[in-house]
Amino acid sequence: MTSALLQSLLKSTAGLSALLLAGMFLRAKVPLFRKFLVPASVIGGFLGLLLGPEILGQTGVEVISEDWSATWSLLASILVVPMFAGTPLGNFRDRNKKRASGRREVGKITIISGIASGAFGFQVIIGVGIPLLLLQFLPNLNFYNNFGYEICQGFNGGHSMAGAIGNILMEGGVSHWELAQGVVTTFATIGLLGGILLGVWIINRASRKGQTAILKDSATLPAESTYGFTPDISSQNSLGRETTTSSSIETITVHLAVILVDCGLAYWLHGLAVKYHVIGLQDIPVWPYALILMYGVNYIIDILGLQWMIDAKVKSHISGVLADLSITAAIASMPIRAVMLYMLPIVLISAVGFVVVYFTTVKMFQLLLPDSYPFERGILSFGINTGVMMTGVTLLKICDPKFETPVMSDYSLSYAIRQAIELITTPIMYGLLVRGTSFQMLIFGILYAVGCYIVVAIGRLLYRTPKSAQPSAANS
């Protein structure tokens, strides 16, 4: 490591920062970007792609060098480690909060967990299933192994998952990791834009049919959400709670230090798994290690009574910074010319994906939980399963502006069950992504979806009560 390398890294990161600021400006000024709530990181990323060697560079004009593009590609897959590591930090037990009790309440949360997770399984099925089906009729198509799987990551995790998948494949020695990272980015962009556009259309349609519990008029996006900032200082929120005094150590430094120490331990454990060829663990990338370790770190902080030291809001902002940089880097370094060769099947898979997500979220809640705000629960899951968490929250806020329904809190309560499902299945899935075949991934998707609906069936059994005891849709 030389000072020249560190300077190069600093300069390329400065370039990313400039793209982010440009993205923020364009989001505020371009109505189309505001309408679709396109994040500044996505706008800045595509601006970098346009000015980079893949597009403008082909004309002989070099604004962004190939060295910067190569650095950004690697940076996107590395930043996901601390970004995901921070997820559990600050999620302490609320000892004063009453837990959900009663058989019916537990059944409701279980149903929500199964449906919300099941949509992911169906995306895996169509993602790898459609290319396998196309190959039966067009055997000369040149799909790489597990092509199409990226929809479940791009639609569910958004652009931040591009670096995560790139990291998994890169560490697994898969040669097409940059291409797959670009395909995830493409699916994420389609999902984000389509999720908002279709979500608002679905809400308006449901409102006209009287299916919405709160909304009675046409749906519109909240004005405060479209610009991405507010110039009114009195309306601006605080970054979080200062847990330490700056004369000793900055609050942000404490949070970042905990996250980075966790990442260091994750790299160490991953190195041991690779060194000793631990089956099932050596193929898992570093960031799931960091994520799981942080649950332990968070638990230790909790039982030691050090909750005062961590503020979840501050942690979220640190993760947000890492996500912004990672997303911009992944998009700006996308091998767009290679991705364009797969554009037709990507569009086909995405179109089927939107239909499948609609039926496995909105329609499934109307079928299996009809007496407890089914549409609101469905549109929240639809948004989350086509974009990111904020996509779902934005769509829910259109239907339920003041969060009068228990939809958001119930979804949060279902987090524990969904995390248990993911902790069991994620190592298997990523092992198949690196070492398995598309057909094996298809089988995994089927088993995953079946498992989720077994959870739903258990929830339905718990949820059943005598007719006289059932609350109405407006009260459940």
C-alpha cells in the first residue's frame, strides 16, 4: 500500500461525492425524477455512467477515467460489508413495550411474515425459471449461470444489493461478477421506478373500488417526499441523539468504530472458514458474517446496560452514507454494453415479476387476511418487494397518511420471523449462487416459497376464532 494508492482512492471518492451532489440538485429540479422519487444516488450513478468510459468514453472524450470506474466497481462490493453490518445495531429490546399477545394476534403476525417472505421465493422462481424455459425453445441463447436470479435482489434490496451480489461472486471467484452486479442494478432501477408508478395506479384503482380503509380520494405523492429536502430549517429533523461528549469522542466515531470492529471480526472469521475449508461457510461472503456477528454485539451491549451509547438514528445515517456511496459507485461502474445484451430477457422477467409480486402481496393479503386492512398490508409489501423499504412506506403513507392503521407496526413485529427465515436460507442460497446451477436455484426458490406458505398456514390456524369474536376490518 502506497500513498499514491490512497490518494487515488480519495480522489475517486471525491468524484462519487460530486456525482451525489449533482444527483441531489437534479432530483430537486427535474419533475420526472421527483415524480418517481428517484434517489440522488441513483441519478448521480447514471450521470457517472453517462460520463464514464462505457458511454462518453467510447467517443474519445474522457471525463471519468477507466481507473476510477474500476475503483468504483470494487468499492461498491466492499462498502456493503459495513453497510449491512450496522443493520442490527441499536435494535434493543423495549422493556416497557407490551408484546403482542393472544393466539389471534400471533397468527396475524405469522401470516404477514409468511406472505412478505414468500414473494421473494416467487421472484427466485421466475428469475431463473424464465431463462431456463427460454433455453428450451432457444438453446443458442448465451445466459450465464443463474442469470435472472438478480431480480429477487434488485426488486427487494434495491441498488444497494448490486454491490452485495458483486461481492459474493467476486469472493467466490466467479468471472462474471461485474456483469451480474450491473444486472442487479438494472433490475433495481426497473423495480424502483415501476414500483412507484404501478403502486400509485394500484392505489387509485383500489380507492375507486372502495378497497382502501382510510383513503377515499385519488392518490398523490406527499409534496415533502418529492424534493428530497426542505429549505425550512424549523422543519428539518435532527440527525440523532448525542450519546457522548465531543471533548472525549464524537458520537459518530463511536458508532462507526463499533461497526468497523465488527467488520474486522467478520473478515477474520471468514478467513478461518476459507483457510480450513469449512463446508457451507467458506462460500458465504463477508457481509453476512458481519451481519450475524452484529446481532451478538448488539445483544452484549444490551445486557451490559450500554444502550445509552448507541442511537439507532445515528447508526442509520452512517449506513445511509455507505449506501449512497455504494449505490452511486455500482451504477457508475456498470458494464452497460454487456448488460444491454441481456436487456430483452431482463425486461421480460421484470414484467412478469411485477405481476407476480402484485398477486403474491396485494391479492394474497386480500385472500388470506381479508378482515385486517388487507389492501394496506398488500401495498406496503408490494412496494418493499419491488423497490426498497421506503418505497413501501411511501405507498402506505399515501393510503394511510397518519399511520392510523396497525399495518406498519405489525410489519415491524413480523421482522423476527422473517429474519429467522433468512438466517436459515441465506447461506444455502448464496452457496448455490456461487457453486450451484440455475436448476438448483429454481428448486431452492420453490422450496423457499413452499416453506413460507407453511408458515402462512400455521398463522391461519392460529388466527381462526369463533365468528362472534372476529373484529371487523376497521378494527383488527
